[in-house]
Amino acid sequence: MKITNICCIGAGYVGGPTMAVIAQKNPNIKVTVVDLNEARIAAWNHDDLEQLPIYEPGLDAVVAEARNRNLFFSTDVDGAIEAAEMVFISVNTPTKTYGKGKGMAADLKYIELCARQIARVATTDKIIVEKSTLPVRTAQAIKSILDNTGNGVKYQILSNPEFLAEGTAVQDLMAPDRVLIGGEQTEEGLKAIQALVDVYSTWVPDENILTTNLWSSELSKLTANAFLAQRVSSINALSELCEVTGADVNEVANAIGKDSRIGPKFLKASVGFGGSCFQKDILNLVYISKSYGLNEVADYWEQVIIMNDYQKHRFASKIIQTLYNTISGKKIAFLGWAFKKDTNDTRESAAIYVADQLIDEQATIAVYDPKVTAQQMESDLNYLGTRAEEENERFLMSIKDPYEACKDAHAIAVLTEWDEFKTYDWQKIYDNMLKPAFVFDGRGILDHQKLETIGFQVYVIGK
């Protein structure tokens, strides 16, 4: 089966960039990205590419090439579904905040709504592709909904999880280390798998396209994120041990990273991991394990989350302790609010939780981030629900100039590893701060010896 028309439901961090690259690499395939959020679709269609709803290096060029040629963004969900031969589901699957599985299980209501909408609209056979990160065996629920509509349409369900890292998403899409496609191991299922393989093979080498059964594909995504997060929590656990013993966590990480069995990646001590995937996917893994009675397995993976939460709390506590155990009325500058550099995504960012703890102590937080808006920062704090929105507004300031953010501050906390922070005139920053001046480098990106020479008292995780 040769695909000529693709629909993607969901114009977010996964759906938008993925479909843009697929359209760029397959000019003969019409790709339509649909979403009910009119403002988001309007942003994708904006003439000014700087107004795209997602910031990813290189994304604007890809969109500029394919948009209105064979890449389209629309709110006409029904029309796009009906016209497509292949429908990607790329909607949010947040952690449940209610009912059974609250705080751990994935909330699949948006997935079910997509399945029911497809079932209602479709009049021709379709291949449905899970792009959202889902619990293992979710495809079974989707297939049950689609196969019991009584309209005679036949569906094949595929799992095609994304392995993108925000900040390098376009690069990851252009040269993926693997594309994973899972489907039923029947004649029809294998044909559907091959149809999606053909879409990717226009630019991805055959050896980098892996095909599996549905359940292996769904579980592989959760497992990949769990293993990466585990490495972050492992090195962060050792960072505190390094601090009390006099070891240097960076030297320890370098030493063990030279072991080819371990490797150097994801061994950077930090305030903790953030983003939309790691915590959500591990909690999902914990819930699935508990639902099958695998309590020891669940406890093992839950500890990764516990360690991550502890690291954020420890960092905030270090700031309070160093500033003489009182920060009421003091100004603390935050450099960075996004959960990592080269993205405007703030979901589960360590900065949110560190700020929340410091505001509890009535500190004023002045934030500079090159891509995150003041409205997003306030929304992130308000979402926690730990205090009145008016109080968050009183203690949180977003400042567009980094030097102004640091002026008259008692301390600076580096919460995101933006490259530009390394190039600042730190002497100028120091001269305009209150003395003594402190830097808490939660991402380990600054030259602490140089800062100490200027006069800062510097605190780096793991030192």
C-alpha cells in the first residue's frame, strides 16, 4: 500500500515537528496536522516563523519549505481524518489527576476520544499510528473501539513511538538512531508496517528502521525513558555523596564514563530531570507493574522519581542554608526556566519546584530565560496550586535582560544550561549584586574557579 495522504491529530511538541519533517522528506504525500486549539493552529500558519508555537533549532526552515506545498495545519479534524489513509494520534497523555491510578497511571481520555472520532468519521480503511507515549497494550483498547463501530471500515493499528530530545528534535528526526514500528504479525498487519516503513525509508537507512510486535514497541518507549532517567538519578544520588566526602562528581562521572559498558551520556549531575516524558513514563511503568502485582519492580522504578524530587528539594535547601537560613525579602536571580536549553518547554522543569520552595520562604525570584514567557512562568507556578495566584505574581518576576535580573540580587541560581550564560560579563554581574554574592550552578556549566576569582561564593552540585 502506497500512502499519499497522512493526517496527524495533535499539533504539539511531537506531532508538529514530526509531521513537518515527514512532509519535507516526502513531497508527494499530503500531510495535514489538525488540532482543536485554534490559537495553536494559527501560530503554525503564521507568516512570521518566529511565531511558531514550538521553538526548536532548525524547525522554522523545515516548516518554511513544506508548508502550503504538502504540509498543512488545520482545525478541520473530521475532514482530515476522512481524507487520510494513515492517521497518526499524537495527543497528550498526562498522568491522571483523578480516580483509579491518580498520580501514576496515564490519562488516556484524549486517546479514546481520538479513536471514537476516527470511528465516527471514517468511511474507508485506515492505518492508525500511535505516536503518543502509551501504556503497553493500549493498542488493544483502540482496536476494540474501532472494530466495534459496525460501519464496516477495517483498521490496522501500529505503534511508532517518538524518541526525540527537545532542543535537538529536528536533528533527531533528520538522522534518527532508530525508528521503531510495531504492528500485528498478520498478513494485513505486516502490510501496514511496510506502508509506514516506506514513508520513513525516503530518508532513514533501512538498518535504522526496526519492526516489532505491538506490545514490544509500546513498552520499548517507556523502557528507554526509564533507563535514561535512571542514569540521571544515579549520578545525582552520588553528587551528594561527593559533597560530603570531598570527591568531585564530574571527575567520578568522567572516570566511569570511560568504561565502554557504561558510556558518558546522561552522567551530568544537575538539579534533576524535567520535561514531559521522564517522570510521566516512569510513573506509568510503576503503575503497570503494580497492576500486575510486581511490587518489587514498581518500587525499583519509583525510587528514580523519589531521587529526582529529592535533588530539587536539596538544591533549594542549599540556597536557603547558605543565605544564613533566611531568604525572606531577598532577591534570588534565576538564569533559565525551561527544563533544558534550546526549547521553550517548561513541563516538570526543576526551576518551577525550586522557585516554589523559595517563595514559601518569601524570597523574590527574578527570572531570565531567552525563550520562556512571563505568562508561562506564572502558569507553571499556579498549576502547582500551593498558594494563591496573587502571591505567585507578587514574588515572581520575569525580566528580559539577564544583567537586570541579577542586579541587586543576593544570589544567582543557574537552572537551565543555556549556552549564552557562559559568555556573560560576570565581573559586571558581580559588581551590581549585593555582597556577599553567591552562585548556585545547578547545571555545572560555568567556570567556578573564574567566578571565585571574581569574588563569588560558588556552589556546584557534587563539589
